[in-house]
Amino acid sequence: MTLRNIDALFSSRSVSVFGRARSAAQHQLVDNVRASAGEAFQHLTGRPSRWQFPGKPGTVGVILDARWARPRAITALADAGCRALIWAAASPITEDVLRAARPTNLRLLGGRSAGVVDTRNGLNMTSLALTPRAGKVALITQSQSLTAGALDWALGRNIGFSWLACTGAEADIDAADLLDHAALDPRTRAVVLQIGDIHQPRKFMSAARAAARVKPVLVLQTQSRNARVMGPDPVRSAAFARAGLIECENLGGLFDGLAALDLLPAVQADRVMVLGNGAGVCALANDALRRKSLAAARPGSEMAAALADIAPRAHDTPAGIDLAGSNTQETVEVLRAALANSKRDGVLLVHSPVAGHPHEPMVQAIADAGLDGRLMTVWLGLQTALPARSQAAAARLATFASVDEAARAIQYRKRYQATRELLTATPPPDPSVAADVENLRHRLSVLAADGVEWLSGDDTAELLADYGILGAASGRPGADPSMRVRIEVVAHGELGMVMRVTDETLGVPPAYGFAPLDTLLARRMLEGASAGRLAATTEAVEALAQALVRLSKLVVDLARIARLDLHLAIGPHGRLHTPTDTLIEITQNPMAERRRLAMSPYPARMRHRVTLADTHTYVVRAIRPSDEPLVLDLLDSLSPEEIRLRFFTYIRHFSHDMAARITQVDYDREVSLVISAADDDAGLAAMGTIIADPDGREAEFAVLVHHSHTGVGLGRHLLDCLLRQAWARDIGTVYGDILAHNRPMLELAKRLGFSIKRSLDDPSSIRAEIDVGAYRAANEA
């Protein structure tokens, strides 16, 4: 996969600086580049002359003076091999500079960027006064000052980065690009993200979801320059949750999360044992865990029995193991015994500098013991605790300033596991909607053209009825008539159309969501809107969830809906009704889809019927998350050899996680089609997919046809559909790897015009590749 020359920022070994340094930040940047690049550094000062560059420019350039980056200079730099620029000039990047860079994909970072440093190659192209240590966490920021603060803090805790980058004003390279780079970077284990502005919601959400599926991503939102709310924006928070990111509530939380990602292993459940040199500190830690909805693990009978032999003066308390009176060596052995239980997620030691138990000898003993990374330490106090914490950080111990910080770090780690489970949960099938969408679009267009801004009561009732929102059964007669929710659809400045749900019977803060919704997401919104205290029957909640899903489809289908305010209640006869008038505002100038919908909607337009070999009729459609049972049935029915031809290995069992990855796709980047026989929609005959790289230049294909449906042209039709979707998305090249002895697939690829060549990475496979434009031209001819 490519990220359009962004990799140059992290792999370049040569760099050129253009212009004279004037500010302190520019001087620091030049010093950093000179010191880290050595002979691969050149600095051109003075005035540019006819865009002639002495020597060959580096693959990355740093602009200190905007006069060195006029359009002709950008073209000349690209022609000379420069692939990316860091904009450190005082003036912003202009539109003519961006236009000049686009034809050659020369990428620009900034303006107002603190730069980039990759700890692997050591090339420091930042204006930061400190140099990061090597590590496994990527840091992505939009703020120079927060970058400097995070780096200083990380160095103080002996935490390193695989790389860090500050995007600044994001004229070109943005946080989404860097999230994509982090997701693909094998050296990056986790990501910490600071976000102040989201410029392209669909792009950001796609990148965030892709990254969160493969590694933890912590995010801190800071106030946008255009913000109208005080504190964290709940709409952004909902977007982060939908994408699978773990949000930190403040800068301190971000730093604790950074420590957790760098030093702590995964936390699956509430299995953290508390130890302390006093009953009071054990209780302190236990209370901190409870405040974060965590519970301390009990030692168990074996551990309790071993305490008498290891540390006779230690004893088990309801809050944890009190090590008071135990010497340093006994404490270390108790810690070793606690960590011997592999089912424990971690062990938290809280140490107070009581008489006879100074911090530093204990730190040294623990460091010398080489205990497992699941150990977390808190050294209480300040005067003697500060050097102890520094000593612990140098020994790469997970150390926190307070029990609350330690509990917060554990909570972040645990929340990531829960978020991943939610991301891959299988939703039930969506409720059916029989609305005539094209007719409704035409109707709204006519009304908007006539100057209508608010739909009449009759038009509103008809629209809600068409989507099955009014009159839908709530499950049974006599459902709680007091259950009332207010559902609003409003436009957000960054994230497009947002759904807001308020439980009017409880008066707690609303919950936010984004269309399209499935039933699981709708239930979570209702749970969030009631803070988990839904005052209704299960049937009523299910009816409301289905109404939310239908309403989200209305939002997706009808771009002219600018605002909606709907009150829903469960009536005494078990049906949803509106106790007050519903307000629907329409607009003559709807937003473009990518601005209006932060999440890519289901591509229903791909559905069609096809008859092959004159007798076999099939239905082709885009895959849905609820197709997981059908996909598992298809995969389980394959022979071992069919599995190897498709997956390049023998797979004995297909797990939920594997099926979720196949069925829960980002329609913005992937096209996944399934085919079923027209007379058997309870089974799948074939499936295929193309997955585009983040910038949409190339895509990889894969197809699978069940052996009972071969020989009728199903594979050819499926691959043709995928290629047509590729050209509709302006994808330039489609490729796939095929096992060398998979003759039917190789013959099919040749007939469709794919070029065939041996794979350089795997001698047992063949790379099939096709120019999508040429394929389109051949088919149109």
C-alpha cells in the first residue's frame, strides 16, 4: 500500500533546508536537521535564483522562507526527486503551492507544523528542543506546544516513540493520513492522537476505524478555533467511540494513557491485584479502582497459603495484600508470586515512605529482579518520591504519581479491549424499509424549489409513515406509556448530520450518533441517553431502536433534510406515536455527501439480478455485517483445498473475528459483494472484494466461488462487478495474488486482461494486475 509519498517523511536519509532561519523555532529545526542528517544535509539560504538547486535536493525539504516554494520551485523540486516538504515558514501554505504539488504527489506537512522525527533512522526534522527516545508508540498532534509538552513528559517517564509528527494547520497531510501510516507501520504498537480540528470527516473516520481495528488509539480532543461548546464536544466524543478510539478526558489522562500503551500489556478484565506496605495504602488503591469501575483481584487460596512462607508478616485484607513489616526481599518475592499467575492482568504496588521503608532501595530491588511488565508501581509522596519515580522510569517500570493515575491507565487498557469487541459485534438484520426513495427525493426537491422550508404536518406524517417510524409495534400491548424520547437530526460544523437522542423521562445528557445505524448501535444510543437506566420494557426499547435505524436510513436517503425534531412515545396500545408535532426543515442546497455523512452508507445501488448460462439466476449485492452467519456457513462448506486456494493456507476453524473482518467493511475504502442464488437467499454462492489503499490509487482483489456454482461464469461476473466499482471510484490499478497452481483463477484473470507475472515475495504465487482505465476503455468499445 502507498500513502502518496508520506513514507518519505519517515524513511528519508537526505534533507534540504530552504531559506534563512529567523525565529527560535526555525534555528532549532536547522540545528536538529544538521546534527541528525550529517552529510545528507544541505542548507540553501539567501534568495532563490531561477529555481536551480546546487547538488541534488533531499527526498524531503524544509521550507523556512515561502519564496523558496513558489509554484515553479515546487515543480522543480519534484522533478529533482523531492517527495515531501515540511512547511516551517511563517506564512501559510497557499492554494497555488498546493496546486503545483498535486500533479507529482509532492506532499506538504503544515503550516505551523513542529515537524517529524522517526526514531528508527534518527533523522530529526522538528523544531523541538528535546529528542525522543525510541519506542513503540506513535504520537500524532496538531499543536506544536502540546507536542513539546508530550515529548518532555515522555522523556521524564523514559517512554519512547516509534515516531512523532505534528500536522499543524493541515493544508495537505492531515491526522487521517498519519493514522493510516501508523496502522500499516509494523514498528508502531499503539497510537496517541491529539485532535483540535477535523477537516474531512469521512476521511478521518475511515482512517480512525482502520487504525483502531489493528492497534489501540488514544485520542485527546482540544478546543477547535470555531468551537461553540465549552469543554469536550460530545459529538466528537461519539465519533471517536464509533470509530473505536479511546478518548482521554484531559492532558494528564493522555499522558497516563501513553504510559499504559507503552508499558502495560492488554487488560482483559478486572484482574488487578493490589499490594501495599500498609492497610491504608491498599484501601487507597482499592478506592481508586472502584472509582474507575474496576475491582481488585483476590489473591486466591494458593497465593494466600504461599504468603506465610514468603512474607510471614504480610496479610491479606479486603482491599489487598498488606506488606507492612515485610522487608525488601520479601516484598520482591511476594510480587514475583503474584505475577506468576498468568490469568492476572496486572499487579499494582503502592509504596509509602514509612520509617524503615525508603523508596529508592525498593525501586532498585524491583528493577534488579527483572519482574514481568504487568507490574505497576505508585511511589507516594513528593520529596523522596520524585527521585524514586525517576529511578523507576529509568528501569522501565510502569510508574504513576498517584493511585488514581494508575487506575486510569488500567481503565484505558481495559476500555480498548471492550471497544474492539463492540467494533466486531454482529448486529441483527436491519428492519426493512419500503419507502419509494426516488419519489420522496423528487417531492422534497419540488417543495424546496418552491421556497418551502418546513414540511407541513401531513407531509411530515406521510414521510415518517413511509419509513415505518410511526405506527410501528412496540412489541406488546400495555408497554410503558411513560417512555418518551426526543430525537433530533442537526448539522454539526465538522461531522455533518448528527442524530441526538434525549430520554425525556430521566433528564440526563443526550446521546449522539451518526447515520447509518444498525440495531446494536441504536440500542447503545438509547442506553447512553438514559445513562443505562432505561425506564421501559425490552420490547419498547427494541421498537425505539428499530425506529432509530429507520430514521437513520431517512437521513442517508434524503439529503435535503436539514433538521428534524421528533418526539416518540410508547402508547398504551403498544405502538410508537408522536405526542407533539414533528418539525422537519428542508434545504434547497444540501451538503455534499462526504461532508453530510461522516460514515459511508450501505451501497444499496450495487444490488442487481443476473442470469448466467441462460438458466442460473443470481442476486448480487454489497455485504452487510449481519451476513456473518451466511459467510461462516459458506466458508465451513469449502474443502480444505478450496480454502488454501483462497487464503493461501489451511484454516480448520473460521472465528467470529475473521468473519467480522470480512463482513464489517468500510464502504468508503472497500467493495465487498456477495452472491446468492435467486431461489435461495439463505445461502451464499460466491463473494468477492476489492480493498483500496488509503489514497485510492490501487486496490487488491479476492474472489471465492463455491464449488457447486462453478462453470456458469459466476467468477467472471463477480470480478467484472469489482472492476466496474474500481473505475467508478477512480482506482488506477487492481491487483491480486494467485497461487501458481490455481489454473482456473489464472485463466479467468488472463481472459479479463490482467497481466500475469511471478511474485517477487512468494515464488509459489502469481501477481495478476490490470489497468482499470484500459479495462474500462475495452469494455466501452
